[in-house]
Amino acid sequence: MVKSRIFLPALALLCASAISAAPHDRGKQLFLDGDYPAALEELSDLVRRSPRDGNANYYLGLTLMAIGLPEQAGEPLQTAARRNVVDAFGALAERALTMYDVETASENLDQWETRLRRNRREIPQRHRELSSRLMQMKNMLDRVERIEIIDSIAVPRRDFFEAYRLSEAAGRILPPEAVERITAEHADRIAPAYIPQNRSEILWAQADSTDHMRLWEAGILDDGSLDHPMPMDSTLAEGADSAFPFLMPDGVTLYFANNGGNSLGGYDIFMTRRSDDADGRSYMQPQNIGMPYNSPYDDYMLAIDENSGLGWWATDRNRIPDSLTVYVFVPAQMRVNVEVSDPNLARLARLSDISLTRNEGVDYDAMLRQRLPKASPADTEAGSVFSIDIAGKVYTTLADFSNPDAKSAMAEYLAADAALRRLTSSLDGLRWKYAAGDRSVGHDIIEGEAEQVRLRKRMQTLRNSAVRMETKTR
């Protein structure tokens, strides 16, 4: 493309800019804006009309990667690479990493670097990041733990932790609103909280002054109030975001998620141990627990229930819009790794087929039914977990209420909350269909949004009533 010269009149400059606008620019902008359905439609149409357009193929490949279709992204990215789109080699390397193909990832990283140097371009930070992830993946593939997956569940992203059916002995995972009253941050910047069975403390994450998520802890006094909330050891942050804590019943072993330099990509699950001494509480250097728990995507909130013999963790590796996959597994007493020569090593690490993790002849549906804890009367009545601060005391079950009318109002609130979550999940699916071109769902979306408003008003009234009546009793 001929560059405009500085002596051209201003109008000529504008015309030259308009004429030189690339056909892929609209699709590129839609991709950069995160409007992947529209970008997919725009770029797919452009590639059909101009199959040799390297840039259109490049952004089509990036879009397919973004919506969780790395297999389909291969052809357009390879076309872009053949058409000398240098950064396509970086995208191909990242695609190979998402598919646990370390050899192809390494080859494409080398090709990317060679072409960058040939074009006298600086090696970008992204190249260094992918090279680091490649080394981590190679190391992790040497020690993939052999685990037994009982079940996998697709759940709404915001309320994924409600799929964790923990026994009373394993403690309680509470929604982000559990700590709204002890922080000035909005609940969107707070992760789910955890309280052990003895209700002696609460662990959570919230944004700090640098806007990084950081783990916090506080003791819970006999009257339910919180004692000296404070951030945990800075070694758990690793200069990035830490969240989703779960403390084992031993009071020592802590699992949490972090997305720093020791992560394979996004959040990874880490484990540390804590101790109390004369200088206060300290934590050992966190260790990445490896594969198959961790992936190039976000993985978090590992919880192990020793009473039921079940473990849980959440991941977005399956790229389901607005949803996470929760895996239920059998925790082992001792770690046993998959042989590196196993032909299914990558599939076991990636969990592309959970049947490979299972033993023949085992009825896993029956196992799950037998091991899942029986719901307590409070859980059966409430149908949800919650946390509410009333006059300095944290209420987490209906049994905490002494006023029967307040308890009844709170039960209605929880029923409305469950209905709202179901409706919100349904609306997310409808909006995705609408964005993909299905305009027939427009009326349903409008009606659903009106019902959302009604439910939220009803919930606010019920919650205020519960607080007011319980406060009078206290």
C-alpha cells in the first residue's frame, strides 16, 4: 500500500485513508470489542468471498479461539501464516498449547521469532509469555495426576459454587455478598467466601488498592461478629490475583487460585500450608497442583470433602458461554501420575473424555448418589446458601434466625433468589442466541428482563423485612 505524503491536501489525506481501509477492519473491530458472534459472522462471510485474505483469516482464527473452537481455528490461522501474517504463528502456538500439543507449539514459536527478526520487529512480551507457558506445560505433562472423575456439571458462572454439595464437616462456601458489609468494594470484585465447620474464621478475596484480588481472613467471635479482618501473607499473591480459598479440616492445608507467573494460563489452583508461631501466621511457598486440575484457561475453587470422599473444582476450559464446568472427583490418599508413555496422556490432562479416567464396571451415578451428603433441614428449606449481617452478627443458615417471621421472610427471599438465578441463566442463553442472529427470542428477552426487575424488588422487600424483624427480637 502506498503511503500518503505530507504535502497532500487534508481532503486527499482523508480520501486516501478511506480508500485504504482494509476489508477485514470491521470484523477486526468486532473481535477487539468482544462481540464474537458478530465478528464470526462478518469474518466468515469475508473469508468465503476472499479465501486468500490473510488478515481476514487471521482474525477469524482468533475469533474461533475466543469462543472455544481451537480445532476449527487451525485452517484460517494456517492460511494467514501462509499469506505472511507474521503474528499468525503466535496464534498457532497458542492454539497448540490449548490442545496440549507442545511440539507444534514449540515449532510455531520458533517460526514466529524467526519471522519477527526477519522483519526487524521487536520480540513482543506475548512471545515470552507463551514460551514460559510452553515450558510449564512440558513440565506438567510429565506429572499428570491420575484421578477418577465421577461427574461433570455445566453451571452458571456467577453461582458455580452452589454445585458443590459439601457435607457439614467440610464447611460452607458463601456467595460474594457474604463480605459486602466489611469492605467498601462492590460485590462484583469479591469472590465467594469460605467458613469452616467450627465457624471460627472466614476466608475470602477482594480487590486491593492496586486492583488485584487478594486473599483476606478474619476470626468470627461468639456473637457472630468478625474479629480483625486482614489480608493474608503477600507471598500468596505473587504479584497477581488470588481468590477462591478453601481450607481443609486440618486447619493447615489451603487451596486457592492465582493467575500469576506460575499459572499455566488464567487462574490455576495452588496449595499451601499455614502455621501459627510467635511472629503470627505464615504460609509456605504455594505450589501449583498441576494437571488435570489446571489448564490454559481459568481453573479455581478446589474443595475436598473428606467426609463424603468427594472433591470439586470449577473450570472454563470447555468454553461454554456464561457457564463453567464443575468436575466431581474421588480424591486419592496418595498421588499417582499417568505414565508419560501413555498414549492418552494429553487427553487425560485435558479431560477431553472423562470416561478415560473411570474404572470399568463401576456405576458412577450410584456412587455419586451414595456419597453426596444428605441435605440438612435448613438447606432443604432454604434451597440456597447465603450470608447476611444483622446488627454485627453474620447469619448463614435459616437456623440462625430466632424470630419465626424473620425466618419465613428469609426463606421466601431465598426462593425468589433461586428463581432469579434460573431466570438470569435462561436470559444469558437467549441473549447469546439473539447475538448469533436468532431475532425470534427478542420478546422473551424483554419479558424476562421485566420479571428480573420484579424479582429484585421482591427480594429487597423480603430481605429488609427479615432484618427488621430479627433486629427487634435481638
